[in-house]
Amino acid sequence: MEEIRKYFDGLYQLDDENWELIGSCFQKTVYKKGEVLLAEGDVCDFVAFVESGIFRFFHLKEGDEKISGFFFENDMMSNYPSFTNREPSTYYIDCMKDGAVWKIKKEDMVRLFEESHQLERLGRLMAERLFAMIVRRLESFVYETPEQRYQALLAKGSRLIQEIPQYMLASYVGVSAETLSRIRKRITV
């Protein structure tokens, strides 16, 4: 729970009373590799903080996985459109490496936001951070080539490069595995 508080403090420092309110609502769940946290068609009713493991966010298109994101330790994860609008998810979230998450349910968040201005502000700041991250990802597909997206991952020293299989990384960058292999060869020559 200390890591969750550090994450929240990076956005907005809660007083002890509000931390106790929100902290008491988180429930720890352990997942094994391959387990599904959210399936297409389910309504996402949680926001989760990743304590350990690796999780991926993807949808299926004509039987092919199209990966939109990965979540590592100290990341928050959810399917935000499904969560906020209570609509069926068009995405999956599954566990790629055994791990644990701390989940808070939608109904608890709504109640807390009604009870506390600090918690409502924290929720808004979390939504703003998520929105900015999604816009940056979308802009990378509009303004950058796949090679530039891959080089950006390299430049950041991204954990994706070390811990994600190449075929999944290719999907995340938006190319086939063969194209990513050619990009990698051009960069290393």
C-alpha cells in the first residue's frame, strides 16, 4: 500500500484521513500468467494499481491481437471508457507474468468522490494523467513512423524492450513482427 500512496502523492497529497478512506477500499488480487482480468464484453468496474507482474491491454481484430498498452509495477490500469460509461469493454486485460494488483471498485470511488473534495480532486488528476498519456500515444501514430516509435522506446530505456516478446512489441508499435525485425536491423547497422 505504500507504493499506492507514493503514486497518489505524486499527483496530489492526501491528508491521513482521506488516505485511510481510500486505502481501506483497495483489495489485493493475485493473478497467474494467462489469467484474464477483463474480457471483451465485460463492463470494467475497477481501477487497479499494479504491485507486481506484467499486464497487457489489447483487442482482437480478425483473430489478431492488437496491443495498445502494457502495465508494470507501480502503474494504474483500467479500461477507462468502459469504467466511466459502464459500457461493455472492447478490450482485454490479461496477466503476462504472475503478479498482484490492488483494485478499487467503481461504486467505492463514486462514494468517496461524493464524500471528499480531496479524493474527487485526486480522481480528476488521475483522469487528466490518463488522458494525456492516451493523447501522446495517439499522436505518435499520427506524427511518427513505426521506426520513430520504436526508437523512442529505445531512447527511454523502456522496460518494454527488455521484458516484452518481440511479436507483442511489434503489435504495440503498429507493425508486423517481420517489419519490426527489419527496423531493428536498420537501427543496429
